[in-house]
Amino acid sequence: MPSTCGWADLKSACRDFVTTTGTQSGWHIKQLHYYVACRLVIEGGFLPEHTTPRPPFSVTRKRKQLLLAYTPEIATGSEATVFGGLKTKSIDVVINLPALGPCFAVSVKGTLNAYRNLTNRLEEAVGDCTNIHIAYPSLVFGFLHVLRANRAGPKPPHSLCLKKEHPKRAGHVAPEDVAVADNGEIVSNIFKYAAAVSRLSGRKDLRNDVSRYEAASVMLIEAEAGKEGEFFTGFPDPRSSIAFDSFFATLYNQYDLRFVYGAPDLKYQTRRMEWDAESPAFSNPLAAGFSARIGVEEQLSSDEEGTNPVPPTLVHLIEEPSPPIAE
């Protein structure tokens, strides 16, 4: 198992999550940590040297253009330990800005079985968020939880994580490990958990409740033969506040509001970078799984006199109320 952050795409990371045989090494979830770290650089525009674990990228400047290169030898695999209001906490992926400290973080959790214990995960999530926001109320914090979509019936291949069997059906998934019932519906434990997580997300200002994340998402990952690593379609509802499609965009918008447009005097320290389209990293086949943050020249170059308007996406967040949560 590699001990440093590799360039992981979402599909392969989810496949590893549902097919890895053991969990003690943490490898079943590490690839998702690495995917998030890589995405925050490629799509988010954060510098790799500010990201922990450090992704396998380096940045060079060519006139006003920033070139992103694939440099696996400088990657690291460590987690960042963040000073909390109650105790220190290791967080899976963290953006630390010089002189400002941790500004952006994502906690990635994975559950393969025993879905009756999701209440414990909920309590952990609340505690972690509260602990970090007490010390860093401005930190933009995301919570991403992936669950194995174990279906009722015979155990599929790559299911050593399902150690128990149905008490009346040999070789079948135990009831407590089932995520998708015989009729194709999500079991109530997972549905209730997702509804509770949706109420933990949506923090829009540093003065808001410290126990809420800026964004949260719950995903079910298929484990059936031929579908390993695919998203379970239809859950959560794509209009839900915990839908994965809006997870990163919500975090980026909240970061920009607080650290860029909310603190214009610090914009050259806090702004997110834009990469040149001709960056060497984008010729790598793995880049096809990411939506790169592309720019022609250095950002905010016209902003010195206050002429750079707030982007429409941020205006939307400021002026319009939040949509109702779809459960």
C-alpha cells in the first residue's frame, strides 16, 4: 500500500473502498482522502504546498501563468493535526495558509457494514465539527461520508468486510449490514441518518452554529459484481442539501465569501489559483476525471481599485434564502 498521496480519481477511489479486503490499514478510505486532496488543487485552485496530505503536484510560473505539473516524488501521506477548542484533532484533508492557519478542511468517513451503529457516527461528526469550529470559527469544514451499498441477498464478490451472515440464509448478507432492501429501497437506518446529516450542514457564516458543517454529503457506493465503485442512483435526492454534486461547489463559495471577498486586504494570500490550460499535469490521462480550474493570467489583477465584482454564484448565496431540504 502506498504511504504517500497518489493521484486518485473518484471512480478508482470508490472501487477501492468497496473491494479492499481489510480495514485495519485504512486503505479502503485512504484513496478517497487522496482524491479529495487532488481535487482541491486541480479544481479548487489551492496550492499543493498548502494542502495536507500534499498531493503529487508542483507549481511553476511562466510570466503571469501558473503551470501545474505532476510530481509524485514530493507527495506526502500524513494527516494534519488541528488545534481544537476541546482537543487536538487529526483531519483527513486540510488547507493551511501561511500566517492564517487552517482555513479549509474535509473529513472523509467510510462505513462498510453494521448500519445500526450510524448513530455513533452522527455523534462523532457533531463533536468533531464543534471542536474545530470553537477554535477556528472561520474554517470552512466539509463532511463526506461514503457507505457500501450492501444489497439484501447473497454476498457479492469482494465482501470479506461482511463477516456476519443472515441467521436463516447461509451465504446471504446479515440484516444489520444491509443498505438496500429486497425491494430496492434504502433501509430506514441509512435514510434517517442521511436526514440527520442534512440538518448538520449549511453553515453560511462564522457567527452561525459551530456544530454545523458548511457542507455535508452522504453517498452509497455499489458493491455488486460489475458495478463496483459506481454511485447508487437516486439516493440521496439530487436536489438534497447533501447531494455530492454540490458538495465541493458549496465549500468553495463559502471559502471565497469569507477569505477572499470578506477580507479584500488579504486577497493575494487567500485567493484560489487558476491554472494555465497548457499545464503538463493536464496531459496525464488521470486529469480526465477532474474539472480543472483554468485561467489565462493571474487572478484579481484588476481588483486593486475595487473594480472586481462579486461573482454571480456568491451574489446568489448572499441574496437568496436557502432552498428547502429534500429528504
